[in-house]
Amino acid sequence: MNFLSLIEAKRDGQVLSAAQLREIMAGVAAGRLPDYQLASFLMAVFFRGLNPAETAALTLAMRDSGDVLQFPQDPRPLVDKHSTGGVGDKVSLPLAPLLACLGFRVPMISGRGLGITGGTLDKLDAIPGMQTRLSAKRIVAIVQEVGCVICGQTDRMVPADQKLYALRDVTGTVPSIPLIVASILSKKLAENLDALVLDVKFGAAAFMPTKTAARKLAKAMVQLGCRCGTNTRALLTDMNTPLGRAAGNWLEVKEAVACLTPRRAGARWDASSITADSTNTPDRLSLADLRELTLACAAHLLVQTRRARDFAAAYRRAADCLDSGQPRRKWDEMLAAQGADLDAFHRQLARDHTAPVVVELKATRTGFVTRCDARLWGEVIRDLGGGRLTKESVVHYDVGVDHLAKPGDAVRAGDVLARIHARSPKQAETARRRLRAAFAIAEKPGRRTPLIAEIITR
């Protein structure tokens, strides 16, 4: 292969064939192509783009650069969900066991966080003994036995993407939509899925800042997923406000367990059975947005696989299943299969907090919360040690925020707007000073915006 001629061809706006793209990805996976030439190729793609046929060929070539999961024949459809990332986005944790209880197989291959967006694997690493590095054989075995697994990709899965992803991050080519689409879908297609639902976020703390940009990315992924034989649809969701009432790895695990915990008869659906008593009322602990997005993802997959006649019926079925307590038991079953120490996990759940220092941020006036800036929350949690500035950064799993006040909440002067979990009093006070700017409180409640703004099916 004369890779230089292919770089020049793309630089000049020519269309590359599927065979050429397969040859390039095989060279990437084998380590035959130098980084400086790969960087030039990525920049050529960034400026010249790829047409739909090229994007499809690149995606499949990346998928086929390594192992593809092979599952035995089974009446249970293979499904998964992918999120483009946000602050407090813990949907994957309750969704996987819920889907397993709805009769699906869920080989959920997830990633780690970078910057202000949280990573699913980092959350799972906060669970004592939890193993997320599994062989392909073990992934298949757990999915077949338990119904779901949440783990990282193996070293032999989509190796071309692992190389290109690292280079994109340091060459200024991350925002290329064809490269984003190929990176995301190559990993999901390596799971051999029947259906995939995408959560494409927009807003202050999202990779795509506007709904228009998110829609463009969602449509590209949906069209390509369907073109490659996987029934795919996308939800455009708002990421101007954190999802749920907690952000930070262990605190999000705890909230995910609250989402899976059945409601007491006549009680609101909230986190009160998991979190300790606080100055907040049960209404303020409501996890309605987390529940809504979790159930919406499950309902769409039921419709996509023709397991439900329409979305309304699918949503009711998913809600009944979530409230039955079965997914909560399935969660423990999945954790045990992945090596978690359940006794230690349950002891940790029973504690109010695991961070050395917890301080409260209180309202200075009475009114209604009209803004809770997700980007600022994400930056503060990262700086507390809950996220990464680089891939080598050490993550502290117990830092973060909980008991978060959200837009529309009524507060009185002195009410808790959030609790900050930190490693030292100095860090906690610095975070508290910064986070005052994350909230706006007005005399009247502001206009509520929907969490799910749009559904992309084609």
C-alpha cells in the first residue's frame, strides 16, 4: 500500500474505495503506519470529509480490524445504548439490568471519562472488586448466563479505533462527524447487535453545544447504523443541567441503585431509600429525569425489536418491570458475575458518604431554581479529582456532588442546594465558592424545557 498517495487523494477531495479504507485500517491495527502519516490522513478527512459510502466502509473496516463478539443462537435480541456523554449521566447502570429483565441480551461495551464527561467504567471501578476488563469469551458467557454485562472493549476489539482515537485527541480532529460516527459505531457493531439506541446530548456540558449540531450527528449515526444492518435510532437530550441529583463516580452508582430500588407503596420515586436524611424534602430528591431517560431508552428498544406495539405500551411495560424489583436483583447478579464483592458493596451503599469531607452549599434567598449549570458542575467535579485532565490522571471515586437542586425546585433561604464531597476542607471550600455561580434563583419558576427534545429514526 502506498499510504502517501491515499493521503494525497483525500487531501485533494477524492473518494476512497472500501478496499482502500480496509487496507488503511488493517495497517493501523498492525502498527505498520507511522503516526505522522496517520495524523495527516486524519486532518485530510477533517477538512475534506467522507461521503456516506466512505463513512460506512471506514466504520466496517474499523470494526473488522479486530475481534467481533460471536453469540449463539438465542431468541433474546442483542441490544445496547450509547451516550455521547454528559454530567451525571448514569443511565447505562440501571438500563442494562432493566433490559435483561425485559428479555434482551445486553453486551454493553463502555468507556472511561475524559474532561468533564463521566465514564461508565470509572463509575463501576468505584464498586469493590468489580472487574470491567474481560475477555471476549467471558463477555459472551456473562451475557448468555445473566443477560447483561457492562465492560470495556478488549485489546483485540476494534484496535484501529483505539489508535485513531488517541491521535484524534492530539491532532485537533475530534470534531469530524465522519470520524465520530465511525469511532462510535465500529465499537457497537462489533457487538453484533440487533438494535441500538443513541443518546445524543446537546447543551452547555455536551460535546455538541447546539441542538442543530446534535441532530446532524444523530442523523449520521442513525443512517449508518441502519445501513450496516443494526436497527438504530437516537434521542436528542438536554445537557444544560446535570442528569439526576448526583454527579461523581461513587455517588452516581449509589443513585443508579436508587433508580433500581422499588418504590414503597404510596411513596414518590426518589432516592430516599439510599441517601441519608438531609434538609431536603423527598420532592427535592426526585430522580424523575433519570427514570424518564432510562425508561425511554428501554421503550424504544422494545419498539425497535418489535417486542411492543407502540411506544406508550413499551414505556408502561418498562416502568412496571423497573418497579417490580427484578432489575435491582439482576444488577447484583451482574456485579457478582463480574467479580464484585457484594457484601462490601452493600456496606458501602449503607454509608451516607465515603469522602473525607462533605460540605453543604446553601441558598441565600427564597425562590425557584432557574439554572443549574452542568458545565461548571462538571469542571468542579473534575478538579476535585472525580475526572481526568489527561488519560493518565488518577481518579478519586468518592468525590462529587449530591442532593442537587434542579431548575423548577422551590427553595427557601438556608436550604441545601447541593452537598460537595471532597478530599480536604480546602478543596471543599474552593468548590463551594465556585459553585455559587452555577445556580440562579428567581421569584418565579422559569419555563421548563423537555429532557428529550427529539427522536431521530431515519
